[in-house]
Amino acid sequence: PGFVWRKITGDVDFGRVMIETRTEGDYIVSTLTIDPAVVMDTGTYECVASNTVGMDSEIIEIQVSSANCTLPDGSPLALGQYRTILYLDNDALSADIILIVDESGSMELEHRWIDNMTKLLDTVLQSISIGVNTANRFGVVGFGSYEAYTQNRAVSYEGSLFVEASNITLLTQMLDTSGRYEDGYSAIQFAFDNYDFNTGAAKQFILVTDEERDILDASLNRTNILDLLTTEDINLNAAISEGFKGMSSLPALGIDSFEKAYIYDPLSPQLYRTLFQGRPIKDTAYSTTNEDYTELALLSGGAAWNLELLRRGETV
């Protein structure tokens, strides 16, 4: 006799599958084990048994629920709960966040979703009492000018470099898409040099670019930029062109400095599960993006996100 197993409603990672056939009295039993099982293993499975007399099949419905997990701040996340992933000082009363945005021609779609992302981020910050009494402030740095000697600029509205989240469109609508040279390190240094932070505010830079670093300022490197970020207690989040994965090689929206991967759950739209073993898929990175930006963000205590998935409309 022989047995064949298959998943009718999609694919399964056979690296996590073990099929065992054994004799129990007068019967021959086939068992399929998936370890570890994940939510995306939910579906319809079929087992077909055959011998010289004929064949028969059995349909099995499997429902996998995600396990509880612990977030970087030590708080539990139970099934059905979700949290926007933040890397800010929860003791802070407000946050100063600077969006450092590539202005090259391929970035038009990114300029569109930044507005909604900023407003969602502000809402979640206020839900944990950051920005309730003192408003959270958002600034925008554009980088990637066509001329190498003017690669960075502070986008302002009526002389103000910071706006509240509700007015972020006043800044993002002035972003350009005619750039050619993009040095993210230079833009990070520029943001620090040209913006004054509120005393006691949590500080975060969010870098958004779909290309590797063009070295326009050779005096800047990953070591001295990381020193700047860590000394000034600034977390860097990078939305870049690189893929990520978690445990069992499940594709991830992003990973953090705790090696946790954030996995999109197709059964619960807008909900992300946390898995361990988060790591970049380096051969998917655009040129030197991994070395330039992903590793920098993780070393700073921040996170890195797959820009291609954000382009499709998935959100953090």
C-alpha cells in the first residue's frame, strides 16, 4: 500500500513536514506532521491511500491558530491583538519623527502612502500616551537631487520644519521625483544638523528609499553614522528594497533588532504575527542596500521593512 498527501488549498513548506507510515494491528496508518505549524498552514488537506485492490481518499480540514508572543518591550501579544511596532522611549511625553525620503524618479508611489502611515503612527503613539499633552511633531527631509551638490533639503511649510500629523500633507506634497543621486548617510547627518528636537522627546528617523547608497560624502560611513544615532538615542527605521523572512522561511514584512520577524496573516487582514529568527534575504537586496541601510537600522535598535510589500498597500 502507498499514501500520498497534498494540500488542496495552496502550498506547504515541506521543510517542516514529516510523513510517517506505521502498522497498527491489522491497519497501516499514515501520519502527516507539520512542525512548527503556522497560521498559513490552515487549509484543506487530502490523503490518498492505494493498493492492488484500489484507492480511497480522505479530506481533512486544518485550522492553525497563532500562539501568543512577547513584544520587545516585554508585553504579551495574544491571539487577536495587534500593536503597531514602535521603537520609542515609552517614558517620553512626545515624539519628534523625521521622515528621510528619497526623491528619485522611482519614488512617486512611496510619497503617496507616507501621509497615511504618519497619521496612523501618530494615532498609535497617542494611544500609549505619547503626544497627548504635547503634540508629536513630524518633519520631512528630501534627498536625491539631480545635482550632487544639492542632495539634501529640509521641506518646510510657512517657515516651520515640523508639523503635526494631521498636516503632514503640507510637507509631503512638496517632495520631488526628479532626483538622481541618493546618499542616505548624508541625509541622516543633514537631518540631525538641521532639526532641533524638543527636550525629552523620543527621537526617530524613518528612511524611505528604493536604492542603495550613492557615496556623495566620503567622510560618512556606517560606523560614524551609527555612533551619531546611538549617542543621540535616535532609532532608525528603514523601508528599503530587500526581502525578509522569519522562522521556517516565512516571508516577513520586516524584522527588528531583536531578530523578530513580522509576518502578514492572510486570515486576519492588517494583522501581523511575530515569529523568531527574523533575518534579511540578502540576495534580494538592491545592490549594497543590506550593508548600507538594513544593518545600520538594526544596529541602531530600530527595524527594517520590505518596501515592495509597502508599495502593495500592506502597512505597519
